[in-house]
Amino acid sequence: MSATTVPTAPDVDTARASDRLLIAGALAGPVFAVSAVLQMVTREGFDITRHPISQLATGGLGWIQITTFVLAGLGALALAAGVGRAHRDGFGRRALPLCVGVFGAGLIAAGLFPMDAENGFPAGTPDRPVAEMSWHGVAHSVSAAVAFTALAVAAVVMTVRCVRRRSVGAAVLSGGAALVLLLPMSPEHMSVRIAVNGLVAFAWTTVLALSLRRTL
């Protein structure tokens, strides 16, 4: 008769803690998406073809998007911790959680340093680009660029990891996400492209978190 291995209390506690971290990471994307969409359809003067989602952080109701950025960033940091717990060996075991963590920190910084009001939003703003970016506008742009570049690198790392493990579907998913995030942006319809990048980024982090939960 074979012996059955019973998980010890520390093992159970560790698994539960990892699960909570991954749940928080999985929720980051949906929370950001729901908040952004609700604001886009309710805030006067907002036009996704002209205004990036980040511009929702300006004006009297800007605190909603600022809070959304911070919450999503905290969720991404939780995901980074969960990834670090789940991937203790193999390719990218250090780089992957680090890059996801940089993504989370960048989102928080992007929220705390809002971009400038311009192009007619919020309502009452002159309908033209800002003449000179403020310091917090520059900080926002840099933070967002660093955040999404770091996540693109994370997707590349995950692609290589999945290829090495012969997980074709996961490799294609991560490779596709990396490709979208790394494609250069043109000035035309940039706000729409930024929204698409955000959708891809948060879809990828959500799928990553949910897939790792199944391995616990």
C-alpha cells in the first residue's frame, strides 16, 4: 500500500498566498478596462480617436483614472510576486517577475503623474496640443513608456520559456502580445493604438495570472 503525501500547513499557506496574489493580478486588467470604458462614455468631450485613455486623469474627475492606474499597478505588482513564487526554475525565472513588477510600478507612477489637459479635454480646455509639456506630463510619458516596454520584454521572455517547454499555444499568445507592444507608433490615431496596447497588455497579464493559478 503506497503512502499518500499530505500537504503540510506551511505548504497550504504558501499556496493560498500565491493564489491571492494571482487573483489580484488577474483582476488588474478587468478593473482598468471597466473603469476606462465607463469614463470614456460618460465624461463630456472625451473622444478616443483624439484623446488617450491617460487623459481621463485630468480635470475634476481625474482622480477616478488616477485611482484606476494605481489599483491596476498594485495588481500588477501582486502578479509579479505571484509569478516569482510560481516560476522558481527554468528560463526567465528572475527576469519575468522583475519585468512584470516594473510594469506595475510604471502604472502607479503614470497615475501619480497625470498628463496635461489638451485638445479640448477636459471640457473647456483649448482645442489644441499643449505648447510645452509640464514636468508631470513628461514623467507620465516616461513612466508609461517604461511600463509597457518592460511588459513587452516579459512577453518575449515568456515566449522563449514556452518554446523551450514546447507549449505552442502559450508561446504564440505571448509572442503575439510582444509583437503588438513592440510595434512602433505613428502620430495618426495614436490614442487608439495606445488603447489597443493597453487591451493587449492587460489581456496578457490576466491570462498569465489565470494560467499560473491552475499550476498551484
